[in-house]
Amino acid sequence: MGVPSSPDRPSRVGNLREFLLISALAGAIVAAMALPFVGGVAYATKQATMTFDSLPQELKSEALPQRTYITAANGTKIATLYNQNRVVVSLDQISPLIQKAIVATEDSRFYEHKGVDIKGSARALLANSQAGDVQQGSSTITMQYVRNQLITNATSKEQIEDARVRTIGRKLQEMRYALAIEKKLTKQQILEGYLNVSYFGAGAYGVEAAAKRYFDVSASQVSLPQAATLAGLVQQPVGYDPTAHPKTATIRRNVVLDRMASQGYITPAEAAQAKAVPMAKMLRPTELENGCAQSKYPFYCDFIVNQIKNDSRYGATVQDRENLIKRGGLTIKSALDLKAQESAQRAVDRRVPPKDPSKKAAAIAMVEPGTGNVLALAQNRRWGTSGKGVTTYNYAVDAAQGGTIGMQAGSVFKAFTLAAAFEKGISPREYIDAPQKRTFAPGDWGCGKDFNQPKYTVNNSTGSGRFNMWTGTAMSINTFFVELEREAGLCRTVDVAERMGVTLGNGKPLLRYPSFTLGSMEVAPLQVAGAYAAFANHGIYCKPHAVKSIASLDGSTLYSDNGNCKRAVSREVADATTAILTGVIDGSGSRTGANMTLGRDAAGKTGTTDSNAAVWFAGFTPDLAAAVWTGDPRGGFKHPMQNVTINGTYYDKVHGLSIPGPIWRDAMDGALSGDAPSFDLRAKFGLKQARRGGFNGGDSYSDGQGNDGQGYGGYGGYNRYYNR
């Protein structure tokens, strides 16, 4: 029966020719690879007959992994990340000397064969038979390109091992792919791909990275002996590494030069001259920074990487997000403001030096209201795994972002109680009896009938008497705030904090305990800074983020983050809370935030936990919010902030104004220097025009910019207090 006529016939004939070629080579492969197959050539030929025609032809070519760069907001490069140190370049950016050296050494018949070289395989068979072991391989440049591409495409250890294994089946697959590639790509394209995908040792993938790694020049600028050294590396990248084995590398380089001369690429005189160059003389090895640990801003860099890994916008699974980073070729533009970062770092180190004998720590997070951009993260520890004053934990962020499970926040949480009280409609002028000590009986905490709490005893450390929101906040009266929390509703208070992005440092929801307003929850400074930024932004919370955009190699934007913002509380509630917090800073005497003035309107709150286990200060201007924590990483209750000497000064008790407040003030001053405020807080939040009346009086107010509306008459009470 004859072969039917059809459009497929030419390809079938081609497959038959390829099959005959592979069958002829199969025996040679066995010997060339020195594989102990029983039956030798006959067995290999039979295996080829059964499998070759069923093998896939199309090699999937993934984008090669390359370097990823992280920049600050102004474009300054702050870190380089890569899984494979590679810079892909075109063939015209690679010296012809390298191209010739590679062809002469790895595949002298490269420009003659169609991907599989029967003559070269036969030659390898003869050489290996005479030597008694493997002296020459049978892989063409095209086949090597296939193998390296398969290894690069692999996403698991099993796939990598499968791509590297030396079996007849794997060799046949390489041949099948090589034959198909030769039909699809030109020789120049194949050589370009090969030189970019190959490993050259010492962590350098691709010839461009290798030229930089060994000689500190681009691949277009290498000399003849340098080109020969690079070409010699692809066979044994580790064994011929000139930085580790200069003598062996020299011998291998000279072999390459001899082959170039024998094939007419260079003259014998040129080969001799190149051989005379000492390896040490032409080497200029360079180490490329890789990873956050080598960045000038390691903690911020690590924060970026963790945010990408934890955010589903960058991939459906954690593995997808990790692959995004590993494959690289990206430019990640961060929100890091170098001026703010330097200011924050100076402020922290000045008050609590990294190697201070006290072993105390301090950390600050700075967030831009209205965008959620994390402008700075600083702490008095350096990145490291051993020695004094080092850590790999970022004390400014939560555990999922590379930090700890958090620290008790103290009285900075009282801001959420103020907001909850305003939501409930409680007047800021309402006075509450606040004795030095008060026991709160079990009862209605505003969390429903099934919410039961034992009696709760609270003590003051800053005074007692009758207080309203302004005076109670200015003096941070504990018994006043627990009662205000009860009136506003404990669960409402916690809900306000959660709406403003606050969770426990371990990522779990906040707990409902009467001690909540006193800051018994363990949180991270960044969460507090993000929440305070929402007050500055009229109640709109923007999730703090480090990544502004991610671009591909061609400059196209893959991802961007313009602020994941939502309303947390009403403008009136946020502005009223800000009004109270402004009174904490802009004053003197008994105010807990006195002397924290910035020369511009600001709002803030101190925070001190029981036994001074942790001490805080958090505050904001219209342009910037920041939160500072100070404490002991070894455990705040075991090593409290009391009876301690820090930076040469003895403290019987560290308070918000002792260390965290000055850190906040100095960091804010430096970050905002040169930036004149467009308006002050009182004008922004409508305080100048606020009228007298009760909180629910419905009096009109002005936002300071000519926009009238219905607001809280309680602002009038604030105005009288502030200006008296």
C-alpha cells in the first residue's frame, strides 16, 4: 500500500530523515557519554526507534531570570535582587572574540550542522574510546542551549535534576528540540540565546554578567585572553573558575586559544601572545550586591520583599509571588523618601545608640496621609545575625512583614477611644470623675449580652479629678479613658481601631478587653502610624505600603499602588479627634506631649505601658504621620524602661517625653524641613470658625477653606480651651 498524498507528507519525510539520523547517532551517544548500557548500539537504536517520533518538538522558552532593582521614590537604586545574576544582551553587544572562542571550543561545526552533528558525535566516540573515558561530548551548541533552557525553565528540584540527567531519553529529547529550534531560529539567534543562558561560574549567568564578574568590563570589551577564559568556563564553571583555580583556568584558557588558532580564528602568534598574559594580571573580580542584607536600607528592603510575598495582587499564590521576584528583570519603585529615612535614622541613633550598654531598642515608622506611602522605617539596630546591636527583625513592622509579634502600645490607643466617643455623640465638654484608683464592676461594655468581663481595677499615674476630653487627653488620665471607653462602647472602640488597619502584631484580630484603651494590645509602630495618618486624612485610611510600582525590563508598568484607601470614620469624627490630640502637643506644663512642637501645627499622643515595659509617641501633621516605640527586645516586662541608663543618661522611668517623643520630633523636623505647610491643622480641620454649643448641637462649621457644612459645635469648646 503506497503512501497517501497529503499536505503532511513533507513533514513526515522530514521526521523520517530525523529518525534515521538519530538512530545512527544513538550508538555513538552511548559510547560518547560512556553510559554502561547492555546491548550498546543495538539497544540504543531500538530505544530511539520507539521514542523519538513521540517526543515533543516545541521547546518552551521562558524569559531568562535577571536582576531586579529596587529604587527609592526619587529613583535612586537601593538594592539589587536576583536568583541568577544575569544581564541579557544582544549578540552585537558581545565581542566577536567570545563568539569565535565559544564556537571553536564547544561546537566547531556549529555553522554547518542542523542542530545535531553526526560527524562531531562520531569524533567524540573515537576520542572517548581511545582515552577510555569521556574526553569529548557529543552536544552541539544548540543542544547545550536546549539543556540550559530546560534547567532555567524548571520550577522544582525534580525538574532541574530531570533536565541535567545523562540518559539516552534525555539526549534524544535534546536532539528533537535542537532540530526544531534550528528550523525556527537563525544561528545568530541560537548563539545569542546560548551565551545569555549559560552558567559561567562564580554566580554569573550569561556572558555579560560573567565579563563583569571576572574582569569588570562588559562582554563587548573583553580582550582575547579574557574571551578565551570565558569560553573555557562553560564546560566546567566551578573547576575552571579563575578566581578559585587560577592554574587550572590558565590551562583551560590556553586550550581554547589553541583551538581558535587551529580553526583559523586567530593566528598562532596571537595565541602565543594571549597565553603569555598571566591570569592574575587580567583578572579584576567584582562582587555584585545581592539581597536586602547588602542594601544600605536592609530593613526597608526586606519590608518590600515581604509585602510582595504577602499581597495577592502580585500573584495568586505565595509561590507565584516568589517566582515574580526570583525571575527578576523588574524595577520596583518604592515609597522610600531618602530625606525622611536619613532623618529618622539619625533621630533614633542619637537617642538610643545601636550598641548602647542598656541593650534597649527604638524604632520609628513614617507614613504619608492620603496615600499610605511608607516614607521611612528606622531602628537603632543594624542588619546582622551576630554581634552587638544587630538583628534581622524589623521592629517597626508586624511579624508577617519581617518584624515581631508587636509591643503593647500604651496610651497611644486612647485616640481610638476619642473617635469612638465622638461616633457615639458624646460631647467633648462632658466631665467625668476620674479618681486616682477605680474599680469597674462587671456590666455593659457595649459588646452585647453575652460579653462578660470580671471587675477591672485601674490606677492613674498622671493625676486625678474631673476631666473632659481635652484635659483628660492632655494629661492622659487612665480612669477617665476607661470610663469614656465604657460609655462609647468597648467594641465600638476596638472596631474604630480595626477600621484604621490595626491588628495584633501576629496578624490576628484585636481582642476585646477593657484595658484596650490603655494599649494592652501588642502591635507594630507601622500600624499605629497608619492609623494616625487616617486621622490626618479626615478619616480616610490608606493601607501603608512600600511598593509604588513595578515595571518590566521594557519599562512597562506591571503593577502600581496609588493607595488602597477607604473611609474608616467620618470626617467630623476624625477632625474632632485631631482637635483633641492637637491640644496634647501645642502646650506646656502638665500636657504629656509638651515640648514636641514642630513650628507647625501637629497632633499626637504619648504611650506608656504598665511597669514601663514599652514607651511610645505617635503623632502627625497634615503631611506626615509617625509612631515611635522604645523598649527591650529581650522582653519589656522582664527588662522594663526604668532604673536604666541610656546613652549616658539615667532614667528612673522612661516616659513618652523622655526618648520616643524627642525621636519623633527630630525625625519629623528633618523629614519636613524645607517643606512649608500649605495650611495649619486648625484651619484644615475647621477649628478657627467652630462655634460654641454642644457636640450634637448641629452648629455649622467651616473647614478653613470657605466650605461650610454641618459639624460639631463641640469645636467651640476646644477653641475656648486652646486660646484661653
